[in-house]
Amino acid sequence: MSQLLRVQCFTVSRDGFGAGEGQSLARPFGHVDPADLVSWAGDTASWVNRTEPGGTRGLDDHLTRDYPRGIGAEIMGRNKFGPQRGPWADHEWQGWWGDTPPFHTPVFVLTHHPRPSFTLADTTFHFLTATPAEALARARQAAGGQDVRLGGGVATIRAFLDADLVDTLHIAIAPIDLGRGERLWRDPRELTDRFHLEAVPSPSGVTHLLFWRR
């Protein structure tokens, strides 16, 4: 089987926004409280960042268990890595995740400004100025035959969709409206020319949208 490019556990609002305006070091999601978008995942027993026992079971947990499964590399945009813009002025700052990032694979960060690779625990961050196709080729080579996860943010997912490189998507719809920010879509049916779509509501209040290639 070929290596898939997968979007997983990515959450948007009912009106299609995956992040708000005014991203900063203190507010990674901009004007949005992260809990309003992603608490469904953080509350599960299997969430990759969980450090305490417990957590919910059921549909949400079943879907979060697939987040690391079969993944050999990740691609993310610069905005997911951090709020800085322009040339990298501070190499000491190494992302939102502390000394042990939750990826456990090579991570390829798309940027227009060069920066040396570095390693934290078992995650190595590489910084690429590349087209989506070029970045995917690098990530697949590093993934050792496993799939590649497209981690976001919104602009990065849109770029890979526009290049027709994405194979599957799991998008969770949070029961809130943001009104402004970075928008993934106006209507998820925009993608049904290329993807099958199944919507699965969860008792947590989110609706999981599962897309796979036609």
C-alpha cells in the first residue's frame, strides 16, 4: 500500500474556522480559547498529550487513538510551529511543546526563512522552503514506509488540498462559531468532488467528518 497523507484530529468551528485572529506566544489560537475547539480530544483517555490517568472513552477516544498510529513523519506550517514571522530572530525558542514534543517522528516545518534542524527527545524538526509536493516527497522518504500526517494549520491544509495531495481527512466540528480567523472552508461539501464524506456525531457535542478519496 502506498504511503498516505493524512489529516487527523483537526478541529474547526461550525463556520469553518480552525484558528482565530491575533496569534501570539501566549495565545496559540489567537482570540479563540483552545478549549472551545479541542477539549473533545484533550479529554480522551488516548490523547497524545495526556499525562494523567483517566479520560473519556467512546467515539472521540477511538478516533484519537489513530493520531500516532502508522505515522512516520509530520508536515506542518510555520504558524503551527510558532507565532514568529519573518526571519528567525530567536533560535532558542523551539516550539510550543517543551522538551518532549508529542510527535515522536521527523517533523517538516514549511517556512520561507532558513533555520537549522534541531532535535528534542525523539522528534527532529526540519525547516523547508518547498512546494507541497516537494515537502511531501521529503517527508515520505523520512517516514520509513509509514504514512505522513499533515498537521496544519489551516493555510497548510488548504495548500495541500489545492495541490490534490491529501488522501484522508478527519475533521472535528466543534459546536461553536468563531466568525473570523483562518477558515478551512465555508461548507465541507466543497471537497465532495474528490472525497467521500461521512459525518458521525459524538455525545461530546462535536461532529466528526471523515473524508476518503473517491
